[in-house]
Amino acid sequence: MIANKLKHLSLALGALLVCAVPLVANAKTPAKKGKEVATASALKEVHAVPPMIDDLEKRTFQWFWDSANTSNGLIPDHYPTDSFASIASVGFGLTAYGVGVERGYVTREAAAKRTLTTLRFFNESAQNDSEDDATGFHGFYYHFLDMKTGKRFARWVEVSTVDTTLLLGGVLFAQSYYDRDNAQEQEIRKLADDIYRRVEWTWAQQRTPLISMGWTPGGKFIEHDWKGYDEGMLVYILALGSPTHPIGDDAWSAWSATYSKTWGEFYGQTHLGFAPMFGHQYSHTWVDFRGIRDAWSREHNLDYFENSRRAAYSQQAYAVANPGKWTGYGKNVWGLTASNGPGGLIVKQGDTERTFHGYTARGAGIDYISDDGTIVPTAAGGSIAFAPEIVIPALEEMKSKYGKYAFTKYGFVDAFNLSFHTQTDLRTGRLVPDVGWFDTVHLGIDQGPIVLMIENYRSDFVWNVMKKNPYVRKGLERAGFTGGWLEKGADAK
């Protein structure tokens, strides 16, 4: 499998990537011998979901619970095959554990124990400038770590600012979620605070006021910064909210200064574009952008939540139009984002040649189109909170039609391609005769948006926890966001 570092690192190398509901305390029934037991969900439902979605949420949560190394809390990039750890997977997993508690999949005690193990590891792991004997540097962490040792997986792996941010999403979730007055949860809160405060955001500003994509001991800083609309939104929010190493007030305006390059109409939807759906999902898993607006969204009378809704609709419309004439595309089979694929091959089909990619940032938007017939279920699944009326039918139909090959005990596999039928050695996945290519692994960066956005759609749970976090609130306010739940008196519930 080609490592998913390409999603971010290829950007740096110049590739194509360019309603609040109160939280309800768990109603626990003490088990014998004083042990806590998991119970049915204590969450109040904002939206009911059909059985298939309820089942998908539980299966996807289980991926995180089963795949983690319980001795250090690290979660793999992909599973069930052997893999390095992904710090982004860890961030999604730390958040998913809270969902598991509230849904009754695991006890709060078990989730807190797993979370504490994880935070202790990141707090105690080596931070230095060596090539091979560190987990991170200046408070940031390497994108991929060895699952057992927790050190940099290989010398091609960068200290990643965005993946550290996704890790911090889970760390700050833990800080706000585990609010009980006992030794375990008190330590979680302290460690989470220490880990966040240690991140030296200003160190990563090699071209102030922007933030670099990453650093390596050998190559030093990546010569590209986070700017323009994509998953880097959360990078700036957390950097602005830092109490120890905050970036300047001019950073958000610099980050958003290039929005005009991808603002326009794409397949019937006028919105701020980013071709792969992950750019419309990742920051939203932790931040509720409904009703809060920065200067740009006030000017365009459009909040970022609505923007992501339009992006989902444009992807569906693109699949219905199917300009590439790929097999299977339609109203309920759609979704392009970063994923594995059949492999780097050029195949002659009739009078035409088709190119099939391995891991790449597939997408369809005003900025670019990268489409080789590979459908990625998380593109739709992670958009359920934005557009449930088109996402739920899509997930149901993809399972109904292709579940035999694309759905496992952990939910949807990473991706599938119904246009690929070439017998060849595959780096990942399998070829089903007369059907197509289906991946055989699940990726943490796919699973995270599915489980967390299903829960946000159902109960606003993750969003409401994060509204209590003072650092997230401060970051949003310094970025110029106003309105909605940020207004004074609009308490986070």
C-alpha cells in the first residue's frame, strides 16, 4: 500500500493536490464488584437514523477499538493488515472513544483508561531533531510512527503540522469530555492541556504569517504553507487559540486570501471548492460551523457548514453526469476523496486507454478533477451531517449492491472500483471477477469522519463537547468568527 502521507506531502512536493442538544451524563448501573458496565445510549437524538446507519456507526467505532496498540494507544493508518501508526488516526480514535461511551459500546472507565494510555505516551515520547530517535519536534509529531516503539516510522516521514492538528482534535476532545472529579480524568485533562500548550506554532511559521506544511531533519521545512480552503482550517484555529505559542492576528486573513481561486459554480452548486471531500469534512468533525461566520462567510452570506453541504451535492451531481463514463456511478453511488486504488496502471479498454491510480487525492471540484472510477464511501459517509437526504440513501445502496465485497465487520472498506477488471498483481485490495476491484483494508482517516459525523448528525455530541473547549472558542474568535453559539449567552451545552 502506498502510504497516505501522499495526501499532504504531495502538496508540498508540487503534485496535483494543490440545534445544540445538552450533553446527558451517562446513566450507569453499577456492576458487581464495583465495575462500570456499558449501557444503552444516554444521548438525546436530534435526528433518528435507520438501522443500517446505526449499525455502521458501531462497526466503524469498533475498528478504532480493535486496531489500537493498547500498550501505547497508537492507532494504525490501515487495518487489519500490518501498518505503521497514523497520528491523525489517533486523533479520530480518541474522539470515537467518547462516542463509544455515550452509545454504550464501551464503558467510560475503559475509554478513559485507553485515552490516558495514549496521552501518557504522547506526553512522554521523545521530542528532538534526530533522524530516527524521536516521535516529534517542538511539540509537533511525525505523521507516521512505528506502532510498537512510537518513533518516526521511516526517514521519508515528515513532522506534519496538519496531522498533529488532527491528533490535537482528539486530545482537546478528551480534555473537555472527561470532566469528572476522579484521579484518572483529572490526569487526562492535565496531560491534554500540557500536550496542546507544548506545540510551538510560531516555530512552524517560516513564512509568517502562514504555517508550513511540515519539517524533516534532513530536508528541514517543507517549502509550502497551508493557505486557501482545505483541511488546514483547523490548523489555524488551534494555532490562534494557543495560550503559549499563538500565531498573529493576521494569519487567518492570510490563510483565506486565496479563496477566490476556488470560489465558483461546480455542477450546479456555487461554493468554495476543494476537490477531495476530506477538505470539507475534517475540521467539521470537531467544530460546528453552523451559524458562525468569519469575514469571508459574512461577505458571501454563507457559513462553512452550508459550503460543505453544497460540496456534497456537487459531487453527487458530478457522479450522475459521470463525464468519465465510469461503471456504477449514479445518484446513490458517488463520492471522491483521498483513497487507495487499483494501482498505477494504464489499461486499454476497447479503443480507449484508462489510467488507474494507487493512493491519490481523488476529487471533483472547481480546482481540479481526479477521477479513475474509484468510489470512496467516506466521501459520502463523512458528509452525513451536511446532507443526510442524499448520504443515507447512498450508504444504504452501496451496502445493498456491493456489501458482499465492500462491507465488513468494520463497515465500509476504503474504496472500490467497478471499472477495473485487469488481472494483475495488486498492491492492495482484490479483484472480484465480473464485478471490479475492492480494497481489503480500512483507513483511519476514512473511518474517523464516518463515525464522528454520524454521531454529530444524530446528537451533535462531538460538536457540543468541543464547544466547551476554551482553546477552540478562542481560536475561532481570533479568526473573526461571530454569531451562533459563539455569541455571549449562547452557552455550549
